[in-house]
Amino acid sequence: MTNKDASFLLGACRPNGADSHDVEFAEALALAGSDPELNAWFDDQRRFDSAIATRLQSVPVPPELRSRILTGARVSRPEPWFTARRLWAIAAMFLLFSGLTVWYSIGYMSRSGGWEDQALASLSQLVSGQENFDARSPNVADLQQWLRANGSPTVGALPVSLSRFASLGCKTVSWNGRPISLICFHGPGGEMVHLAMTERAGLENPPPMGHPVYGTRSGWQTAAWSQGEMAMMLITKAPEDRLRALLAVTGPAGF
Amino acid sequence: MAVPDFAQIVDAYYAALYRFALSLARGEAAAADLTQQTFYLWASRGHQLRDAAKVKSWLFTTLYREFLNLHRRETRFPLADLDTEVAEIPEQTGSIADTIDGATAVAALQQIDPVYRAPLTLFYLEEFSYREIATVLGIPAGTVMSRLSRGKSLLRKLLLQERMDTSRKIVPMELPRTSEGGAQ
């Protein structure tokens, strides 16, 4: 190994000494220990690196950045859907399929559980990144307020267990003209937990009042029940026992 | 080891991520947005990560990819001529860094091509090893060494130039003060 080779390698050696035992640098470091010229260069290099690292680490960070991250101050809005190109596309689709749509809608509405399937399909798109949240916040109260302000269904008291988790965001989707609200939470054990809500009135087969019905749909574990005027569904990829544990927590705001 | 909660992760990394973003994005607002976006992506996808030791690497990798995604359409990164030729022993100029402040260091870094700037910033800011830098940037470890070598050489030259420019600045000569009535 020449001094040139050694200096090339030692240029990647961290100034804090963390690489002193890395076998990749062993020969170059040994050469620096025995060659005065290389040793002087290496000392100078470390001095330069330490000084630059110190200067860069002292660059001030905006004081409000941390709180903005934690409180999710930047609420994302969905991009406008009414661009000219989309309007033309919608018009063309409408003319082409209007007859089929009416026929399909009548058939679809007659099936029970349609809103649940719609909620799960939308959730899958949300989780895979194909769709974005309408609003984001780690505080579920902010999301509930956003949903209410936008005429989307939500309940005053969420299941007690959910109040312990930080929320991620919410989205409103539509099923046969009926809004469904989705709220996503950081659940226990790193798994996410999602809550879907829609108005109970008008559902052909609403879930039972206060007693969750557990099931598996499209790879999701679900628990559906009715609470007041709302039909609710808790959704997760976690095993069913965790889902049951979530709903076993009772309290003033429990269902 | 369990992955820390969201607030702990923010506290541990937001400052370093912001500084990394600042070196890439050339603007405080853009750097703050990149940092926020990175934590948003952590909040939505980070739960898939089971190894707490990989959180730091995940965050820096994600921020870098977000930066590339955002600027891909605006900026076509020039294919830098990776000059790996190094002088027999590069010049010794360690003392030049002693006389500068953080803003000058950032300004000098921002003049360097992003190809070299990203590994340099990771090396200095969070003192990533060359292997970790290779992981974050998605390039071979040997390429990291080349870019660090070339990047440091460029940084030294820029700082030397900065010092020469500063020393050449014309300082207005202070004229002796006179008063209406002259010296008493």
C-alpha cells in the first residue's frame, strides 16, 4: 500500500475514532503510524474533519420545527379533483356507463356489508400509498373536528382503547353517495388500527348495537358494531386476539 | 430492541435530518418541509420496521429519496466526472476550518455538486461510516470513498478561496475625526 492509497482510504475514516478498529482501515492506519509524512497529513485531515463536523452540527434548527412535526401542523389537503381534464373524463365515463351504473348500483345496494367492503378497499389504497389522507394529525380530536367541519360522520366518544394511540390521519370516502370516515391510528405492537364510521340509518343490515361482530375480510381482521347513530368498524392486520383486547377495554367513552 | 415511540424518534433525529435537508435543499423552508415529510412517512410506514438500530438509516435514506423525487423533474443531476485521482498526499490545510462558522461551512457545502455534497454531509453531520453512507445513498462503498475524497478536496479549495476573498476585502480607511472648532 502506497501513501496515496492510504490517504484515499483514511479520507473515509471518521474523525471521532469510531473506525480505528475497522479492518478496512487497519493497514492504512498502520502505515500512518510509521510514515511521518502520511501521519502529518492524517493529523491535519482529522483536524479539518473535526472542525467541519463541529461547525455543521452547530447550524441552528428552526425553533418551531419540532412542535410542527409532533403536532402535525401541516395539514395536507387533497388536490382539487375538478381539473378540466378530469371533468372531461368524468363526463365521458358518465355518458358511456350511465345505464350500467344505475343497474349496478341497484344490485350493489341490495347486498349487505357493502359499506364495509368499500371502507376496506379504500383503506387498502390508503395504506399502500395510492391514496392520501384528507387531513393529518397525531391528535385524533383534531381529526374528529376536521371530519365534523366537512360534514363527515364521526362519533363524540371513540372506543377507550383508541384514545391511547396517536392518530395518523383521516379520509372520507363515498359509498353510494353515503360518506364513510376513516381514521388511522398507531396501534399496539407497531400494527396500525383503523376506524371506519358511517351513519347507521338506511343500512340494510347494520351491525348490532354495542356488540362487535368479528370477522376476516380481504386479509383484514374486523370488528363491526353500532354505537348511537353510527355503524362502526375497527380494522387491523394484527391477529384477532389483539383486536378483541382493544375492544375489551371499557370506560366512560367505551361503547 | 423495540422501536422507540414517535416523539422519541423525532427528538433523536429531527435536528440532524433538518441539517442534512438544508445541505440538499438550499433553503430553510424547503429543508423543514423535507424533514416533516420524512417524519410523516415514518408515521405512515415506519411501523413496518422492527429493528430499532435501523431507524436512523431509514430516516436519512427516506429523506434523501424524497429529495431526489421532489427534484427529479426540476434538476437533472449532472453525471459528475468522478475524479478519483488524488495527489500523492493532498495539501495540508486543516487550520482553515478553525476560522469559519457554521453558516460559512454550509454555504461552502452548498456550492459542491450534490453527488459529493450528500456523502460529505452525512460524514460530518451524523458521522456515518462509509458503509452506512453507502446504504443511505444506495451506492457502492468504494464510490462513497471516492466521493468523500473528492468532496473534501473541493470543500478545502472553496474554504481557502473564501478566506482569500475575505482577506482581500477593502476595508474603508477610518478618517481622523475633526470637529468644527478643532482641537482645544
